[in-house]
Amino acid sequence: MPRRLAAPSLADDQIRLEPLAQRDVEELLGVVDDAEIVRFTRLPTSGVDSAWVSGWIGRYEAGWEDGSRAGFSIRDHDRRLLGFGALVDLDLDRGEGEIGYLVGPAARGRGVARRAVDLLTRWSFDELGLERLELRIHPDNVGSVKVAERAGYRLDGVLRNVHFKEGVRSDLGVWSRLKTD
């Protein structure tokens, strides 16, 4: 049954996660214009413009309303946009969700993704009452594999040819963390 999610801000001593909103379109467009982000995410290889990003954000705004997803901008404490983090697939009835994230090139290598995953994980378990979370990571995405390991996720296995993007199939590693871990 759909239920509206409260849209909190989440923070630690380095970053803030703020509910994604239309005001983030232009900043987010600048962050996603990156070959590594396009390679390892569901973002299309072309056609990502302000209208596309606005529609993408709109799906997350609707997700807050129906409880199906929760999107956040990742910012430093000076409010600079560093990336995006989300529960991209959320099932409150089953107590499960999938975390997705992307971090712009200027913010990589500083622990931003791990911190965002940590904040989303704690919020999901403590506030939403989820029991299980997943990360789905392309095996060649070494940075995200390190994020998963450092955030306490375990590799469950590899789903072969599960990711389909623009006519090409690829494997995804499924990493999970349980509330009881």
C-alpha cells in the first residue's frame, strides 16, 4: 500500500543529504556529465539535458509521495553539490530497498559515496524499518565495490547479463546488508 515518506535531511560531519528537488536540476546536470557515471549507471549515453534531469527528479519527487523511492542531493556543508544518493527501489511492505548513488569527479576519493551509503543505510533501518538493503554494482566499478565493502555490505553473488542498457547486457554484483548485520 502506497504511503508518503517524510523527506528528511541527513547529515554527518562531512556531508548532508537533502531531498532532491527541481531546484537541483542545473547543478545535477553538471555532475552527471561524466563518462564514468554514464558507464556505470542507468543514465543514457546521450540526451541528458535539463528537461531529462527535471523528469528524473520528478520521478523521485513522486516517489516521496507514494513511498516507492527517495532521492537526495549529496552536498558538503558549504552546500556544494557533490552527487546524488537514493533508495532507488523501495518496498516498505517487504522491508527491502536498493541504494543507488553517484558522485561527481571533483568529489571522488574523499569518502563521499561511503558516507552517503552509511547515512542512507542508517535511515533505512532506523527510520523506515527496512530489514534488507542492496547495492547493485558493475564488477568493473572498483570504486563502488570498495564503497560496498567499507559500508559493511557483503557480496551475495553476480547476476549475469541482468543489466540492459542501450542494447548491451552486463553483469551486476549484488551486495546486501541486513539490519541484523
